[in-house]
Amino acid sequence: MSDVDYGITTAVVDGVVQIPVTDIPKTIADCFKFRNKIGLDVALEALRDAWQHKKVTMDELWKAAEHCRVANVMRPYLESLV
């Protein structure tokens, strides 16, 4: 998997249309990456919700944070979850 494709899968709709879909860890990392546009509260809610419903692991979150270059931003929030 290349860097461009990290965290992205392709879903096929009606057997014809291919739609790129990001996985949960990458979506959360993207929320932190664009926190100035969407708001930090949205990023924190996405993180808390995914963690509480056990949809992500700490390793997945950390890997996505490093890939999206927001590891230093996400670190305190990830540490507060443990």
C-alpha cells in the first residue's frame, strides 16, 4: 500500500461505481489534521466515540497519527484515553 492509499479502501456500489472510503483511524487523524477548519471538539468527539465503542486500537490510532503528521497533536489526547 502506498502512502497515498494509506487507510483508504474502495467500495463498489451497484457493481459499477467505485467509491474511496477511509478507515476509522485515518478519519480521526484527518479530523485532528483539519481541526482548525472543523473544530477541535469534532476531532475529540470522534476520538472518544471510536475508543468507547472499541472500533479502534491505540496502535491503529498512533500509526494513522504518524502517517498524517499529527502525532504530536494527538499524543496528549491518546494518553488521556489509557
